Amino acid sequence: MPGRQKTLPGGSIRVIPYGKSAGNTWRDRVESYLRNRVEEGLRVTASATPDTNVSVSAGAIRIDNTYTWVTAGTVACGGADSTNPRIDLIEADATGIYFKLGTAAATAYAPDPTNNRIVLAEITRAASDNAIGAADINNDARPKLGGL
């Protein structure tokens, strides 16, 4: 079967057919992006005086090719872990804007997005730091749709 080879741990080789990646064709991924994305706005920003809240501007999302306007809001992100950093998510769907708590760990990583919600931003939380500043917010984390 033509394709590219990938060496797996232990030296075994897996052939991945061209045009496929992790079971999804590139066409599937493009079509998913066109059906599921932030259309406009929905930028996440720090509070004027950094605290544990973030502000999200109004904007529009498209989920399963349905266009929905999402109103602006303030999202409470809770306190930071006292010993380890973590990465949290700010997500949106047709009903509003949500906070998803990450897992605190020595090597922090973002949690999986919630099914049928669009990731708006990742919030990096240093241990014991309860002031979310502009540098802690990654708006480039989007668009992702949970469950894909």
C-alpha cells in the first residue's frame, strides 16, 4: 500500500496511506473547519486590574454549520493551584461562554476541549499566581472543536 512510513516505539513500522492522518482525511478536517469555527470577535482579554477573571468580547461561532451570535461576558477562572502550573480553556457554544479547568501538574498541558464547544483561548496559570495578565492568555489556541 503506498503511503508514508512512521517508525513506532520498539522499531515497528506503520504505513499511513497518503491523504490520511489519525483516521481523518484532510478533506474531513477542512470540512470540519468550515463547519466549526469562530466567525468573528470572541477575543479573550485580561481584566483592567488583573485578577482571576477574563473578559470575552461578543462575536459569532459556527458549529455544525450553524451560525450563532454569542454575547460578551466575564468568565471566572478560579484560583491557581498552590504548587503546580496548569492550562485552562475558555470555550463557547450556542448557549454561552464557559471555563474548563485544566489539571495542575509539573508539566502542564491543556485539557481536551469539551464536545461541541469551540476553544477561544488557553489560559496559562503559574502556581500560586491569581492575577491573569495579557501574557497568560493565548487567543491563538483556536479554532478547535471538542470531540473531533
